[in-house]
Amino acid sequence: MDSQTQYLPCVSTMFWFRLFVTIMSLFCPCSGDDGFLHAYSPGDIVIGGLFPIHLNTNRTTTPGPVSCSDYDFQMFLRTQVMIYAIREINQHTPRVLPNITIGYDIYDTCGDVTLAIRATLQLLEGQSDPQSCLLPENIQSALPEPKTKVVIGERFSEVSTAVARVVSLASVTQISYASTSELLSKKLKFPTFLRTISSDEYQTKAIAELVKQFNWKTVAIVGSDDEYGKYGSDRLTDNLNEMKDICIEFIDILPGYFAQNTSKTRKKLDELVSKIRKSSAEAIIMFTGGGNVNVIMEKAIQLNLNRTWIASDSWSTSSKISAMPDIEMAGQVYGFISKRNEVPGFKDYVMSMFNGTTNDILEHYLTHYSCANQSENRENNCLLTNSQQGSKECLDPSCLPHYIDHDESYNIYLAVQVIVEGLRRLLKCDNQQCQQSAKFTALELLTEIRKVNFTVNTMRIFFDPNGDPSFGYDIVYWNMTGSTQRTHVKTIGEYWPDGKIQVPDDLVEKMSKVTVSAYNCSKMCKAGQELKKQNDQCCYQCVQCADGDFSLGGREECKSCRKNQYSSPKKDKCLNKTVEFLDWPDPVIILLSSFEVLGIIITIVFAILFTVYRSTPIVKAVGGYLCFLELFSLLACFCLTFNFIGKPTKASCKLGLPFFGIAFSLCISCILANLLQILVGFNFDLKIGSWLKKLNQPLAVVVIISGIQLALCVLWLYNPPVPGEQILSKSILLQCQKGSTGLFVAMLGYNALLAIICFLFAFKGKQLPDLYKNASLITISMLLFLVIWIILIPIYLNLIGKYKQAIESAAILISSYSILGCHLAPKCYIMVFKKEINNENAITEYIRKHYEQKGITVVKS
């Protein structure tokens, strides 16, 4: 590819660029009722200006001629601030820029992106030959060097975004006085964009912090479908969500056509107002342009909404909205605006009718929008009126000072000062001369402007790497004294980018005391309560904390008490749980202990009696020496019941149930061996008798039967019962955990099996000639043992508390007493009171009579 071919794209670009600008210029009237206003003053260096003097156009979805409407007096005055600031620089003595005159080239963009791009292209129209594009590839310029090296504007973020993309082609500096969208901070996309107003990053943080300070817990957000409203609403949502306890009831993004008077707009407005009326939001945050707010506020006044509104900087000081008749019916308004300051000397300049100067924009105002105010009290009656020329609003020139703002106007003034400081640095000027000529590139000026760091009227200004200044915000409040007077926008606080906020302490204190909102939604709760959302909305109600939870009140959630604590009746604190276990002087323990001591005494007395009468027939009838093993096992059972009293330890837990299982199985094995002796003695069936005789080995029976239980309990001790805690609602129960549940069940089941076998053997032995009713009494004792455990086991399983251990102790006591009372006590009674039947003759006679009654002959010896 040859060099000529390489230059073709650049030639083509410049051709279409110049052609587009030329065509657009043909349709650019400089004045007129709805014309595109333009004011120009020549100079060695020209500063461009883009201002939405008209706020709207007649643009629709159908292509056609575009005209501007809604003339804004504040925007008109802001153009004059720029002209005034440049005039002051040119006339200042000593000269700020010696031998150099600054000019201006100001356009009315009507707040329209297309018209703003057209104006920008006219500002960028170069003075050099378009063929200068035919340069080597290492040259950075893509467009010829423009006469205008810097542009102040635009106001709206959406328009500034479009302008920034165009001016960056020629490296022309753009300084906005009101565009706050965070998107414009991205230097990769907008490398030449700077501003003299803080980014929305800080404004959204400021709004969120105000919501927090004023104790508002429910808000709604209204944004718009543009760079300003969309980015601002998104960041605001993020900031509020980070605060955790603030609920966003709804977010409504207004469409681009909302400010137009159409059926679609009216339908959307009705939907939005319906949402607001049904909402429980304590504040409605309006992060959108003044045109949209104007429509909403008219409806709010009509319906007497009486809400609290938070205004973003786009309308927080709007004279048009604040001057609406009956604005107080819409409710109270808080707002944010960049740090406010008065442009030095500008008010006097306006009051002097602009000191005799003129420009096309000023002439247009005087021709089309100036009207004489016939009221005697002009100071208090500077409301917009209809001109004699038609339905357009007009304003007496003497009322213009009332429409001077102290925010955007001062930002415009700062922008001029920043440009001048950048020129002084670039041209190396002092009060006498500038060392460099006024011939420089836009890129060189941009580089110097980005480096400025100086003070203007006590305000320090410099740009961070994103092109943003480090300014704070003033917090304003609309003081509405009456519908006949203008609303006074009063500064009540401030916010700084480091997160510091200052608002009146009395106002914060007043807001913090509000516990229930005007919409009957709880904001703060008493101690022992927490906030619960109702029906998935942002309206909360206070509900009592659950058992085991507590709350200190406010917006604190209910928290669980520690494991060893429980909540107080009011749920406002945690109380320590009491530690419970069976101990003195509990009445149940005294009762059980009395029976335990009595059982031990009776067992010892019985043992003495059995020892004294050990050679008598009755002792032999109950197993001889086996009865001493039986008494020993019962004594062990009575003694083991004391083990359940007191604080559980490892030793007491291991000793309790396992040793009861062994002792009781030993007792039953002795009874079973005794029953086998009876059955063998009176069974005359040779086959069965032979089998029973083999089993009639008392010592072997006792060892084998009790040995099996001993083996089970030894295995149990490998996973033994251990001290444990059972956490109850208001107490901690100390008791022995069972360890191996399987072996615990096996121990009880084995004893139950032995009892059933004894019961069956004893029941069969009831038919035998037993003088002492041994079998019958054993039947009763075993039946009692089984019934007691059948009754007590379900109670034990369902009972919760320290008396669960008492059930175990009672079961062991009753089991022991059933054997002691039914099996052994009758024998002792015979030994003491029925000695006449405690001999062999009595037994023999009883057996003889038994068989004679059955018709069996008994041979006398």
C-alpha cells in the first residue's frame, strides 16, 4: 500500500466533518423566540460555552424541524456569569494575561444532545487547511487544531457525555459546571473531561449519610433513563444497601419522554404518584433532572401529597420549582448542592443592568423575556408572569438578582479561573508579560489545566486523576413561609468527600426520637423486641423475641443467649441457667433415701435371721446358702441407689446401672436355681426328671446366668455411662449419659428375660406340695418386678429434669423390695412367729396330705 492510499481515510474524515458543520450552520439562527441562541466575542484565545438556556425542545419520534422551549432565567444568568468572569479577567489591573485578550463563543444547547453536538462541531471548526490532516502517521492530531481550545459546559450529564466524546478527538479541554455522573470520571473514555463540581460518587454517599443521620429507615428512589439518573440511582442503591438497616421500598426510573406533555407521560405519572401515595417511605429521593421533577411536583401539589423529598443537585436550588404556587402542599424538601459561594461582584453587575455591556444572549432576553413589574413591592413579588407578547413567562430585569444562584454560577466562575490559571502556567505569564505566544495546541493547554492547584476566594481547587475536584456539598432545606412568598433555600449543613457530615444537632436528636413513622411503621423497638418486615414491604413492626433470645431494643435483632443462659421474661437480657442434679435436701431424695436405709436395715436383719436359722428346713427351702447370695445382691442394690444422689462423676456413673445389672441378675439367678431344686424334688416324670436333674446344679446355674450379665456389663464399661449435661430451657441438668445404648438395653432385657423365666418356672411350681408357698411368692415378686419396669420405662423416657434419675432409683428400690417382701419376708415371719411349721415333720405331713387329696397313696416310713 503506497503513502497516498494511507492518507485517504483521514482526507475522507475531514471532508465529511467540514461538510457536516457547514450544513448545520445553515440552520443556525442566532436569535429569535425559539432560535438557537449564540453569543460571540473575539479574542486571542476563545473559550467555548454550552448552556441549556432553553430546557426543552419539540423533538418527537418523527423527524422534522427542531425548536426550543422553556426559557430558563437562571441559565440565562449563568451565561452572563461566564461573560462577566471573562470580562473581569480582560479588564483586571494588573493584567492577569498581559497582551492577551480572551474571547467567548457561547451556544444554547436547549438541553438536547443533537443540538449540543452541532454546537460543539461549530466550536471545533478549525482555522487551518483541511489538507493538514495529510501528516505522517506519528502525528497525534486527528483533526485540525481548533480556534477554541477549551469548552465550559454542558450542564446535563447525558449531554456532556456526548460532547466529551467529540471534543476528545481534538484534545480540547471540557470543563463542566454541573455534570456529576460518575461515568464521566472514566478517563479512558473521556480523557479531556474535567469539572468544577463533585462527582455523584460523593453526592450519593452524602444522600445515604443524611438518610442515616435523620433516622429514616424506609426510602424510595426516583431516577431517570439517562447517564445522570441511571448511574446516580444505581450508586445510591448500593450505598443504602451497604447500610443494612435502610430499606428501599421501590426504585422508579423515569423514561426519556417523561417531561413531555403526552398521554404516555400522564399514564406514567399516575402510576408513580400511586406508588408514592401507597408507599410507607419516609423520604422520596428524586435523582433526576428539574424537568421531570417539575411534572411530579405539580401533581404532588394538586393531590396534597405532603411527603418528604430529597433533592439531588440538579433541582435542589431550582427557582422554578421552589416558586411553584402552594409548593408547601407537596411537602418538605431537603437537598444537596455543590459548595455554594457568591460570584464576587456579579450581583452588583446585574443590578447595574450589566454595567452597560451587551451581547446577543442578553439582547434576546431584553427583547423577548423582559417585562415591567408594576407591583409596588417588587422585592417580594418577583414571580414569573406572562408577557404581553403571548403566553411566554417574563421577568422584570430588576428581579434578576433574585434568580442568581450560588452553586452552578460559582462553578462557572471557577471554570474560568481554572482556564486562566492553566493559560498562565502554559504561557509562563507574570503581571508584566507572557513569555510564550498564544499559539499553542489544545493538548498543551489540557496538560497544564490538569496540573492546576491554587486558591480562589479561600476555596482550594485541584483535579484528581479522574478530573474531579475535591469539593463537598451543602445540605439545603426549603423554608416555605407561605404560598405568596418565594421559598427560601436555606443551607443547614455540609458534607465532605472524606465522609464527614455536619447537620444541626437538634434536628438529628429530634429525628432520632421518632420510633414510629407517620405511616405507622416501627423504626425502633423496646428491649426484648425486634423489627419484622410485614408482607414483603419496607414497613416493620415490633415483635417479641422468642424464648432463649434477647434484644436490647432499637433496631437490634434478637440474639440467642449462650448455651448456659436463658432469656428473662421481658426478653431484654440473659440470665444464667441453674445447674440441677439430685441432691439434698430435696424431699424426693429424703423419701428415697429413707426407703434405701430401711431396705438396707431389713436386708441385714433378714441375713441375721437366716444365719440363726440356717439349719432349719425353711432356710433349706429357699436354697440354703443361695439365700445369702440373694440377700447380698439385694443389699448391693439398696446401696447402689445412693449412687444416684449428688453431682454425677465418672466413678458414680460407671458404678450405677452396670453394677445394678450384675447384682440383680445374681439375685434372680439364685431364685432360678432354687426353683430348679423344687421342680426336681417333686417331678416324677422320668424323662423330664432326668433332664431337670442335669440342670439342678445351683452353683453352676448362678455362675453361668450371672456370668452372662457380667460379660455384658464389662463390655458396657468400654463405652460406659459418663457425666453429661442436658440443656433445658432454664436449667442445665447434670446426669449420667448411658454410653452404649445397645448394651444398656441388653442389660435390662437380660434381667427381664430372667424374670420371665423365673415367673414361668414359679407358675408351674405352684401345683407342687410347697408348705412355704415358695413358688407362688416368687411368681408374685417376678410379676411385680416386670410390671414396675413396664410402667416406669415409658415414664423415664418421657420425663425431663433431675427427677429422671429418681425414677431409676425408685425402679431399683421397688424391684429389690418386691423380692425382699414377697420372697424372703414370709420366710422370716415363719422363722419368728410360725416355728411349729419350721421342721421336717410339718413338711412331711403337708406333703402326705397333698397327695392323699389327689388320691395318691403315701407310704409312711
